[in-house]
Amino acid sequence: MDLLTFEIARSAFDDRRYTDAVRSLEPLVERHPDDRSLRELLARSYFSAAMLVKAEEQARDLVRRSPSDAYAHLLLARALERQSRHSEARGHRVMAHVLGADV
């Protein structure tokens, strides 16, 4: 993984420049599709930039790849809730809680 690009993306996220983070992360995720930390930061960046469908897609992928990941379930629940899909989000929020996420 290109650590410099990842650090630039993380810095952009920390500075609340979410679309800049997305622009840095998308090519990294394409090159390293199995890197969980990249996908998680991309999902968080999409969510924070109100790119909710893309945030949902990334979160679903995280859940699919690691069903016992509490934070992935929480990310997915939040993305669904912001799209007013509360009944669909409920199961993921419960799963996040059961797996130990601070919900």
C-alpha cells in the first residue's frame, strides 16, 4: 500500500476534507481491495461527505468480508439510518451492539 497516500487521506479526513479523502482513497482501494483499513476509512469518508449510497456499499462489503466486525455493522447501520431506512438498519445496529460496538 502507498503509505504516503494513505496518510494524506487520513489527514484530509481528520481535517474534515472528506471529498479530498475520498479522492485519495478510491484508487488505493482499487489497487488493494482486501485492505480493511482502507475500506473502512473510505466508508467513513463517504458517510461524512454525505455520499450515503457509496458509504453503504463499502460498509456492506466490510460486513460481508468480516461478519463479526462490530464497527462495520455500525457503519452500515448509520449509513442506512441517514437514508431513512431505519427498519433495515435496526438489525445491523443490534448486531453491532451484540458484537461490542459502542452504539
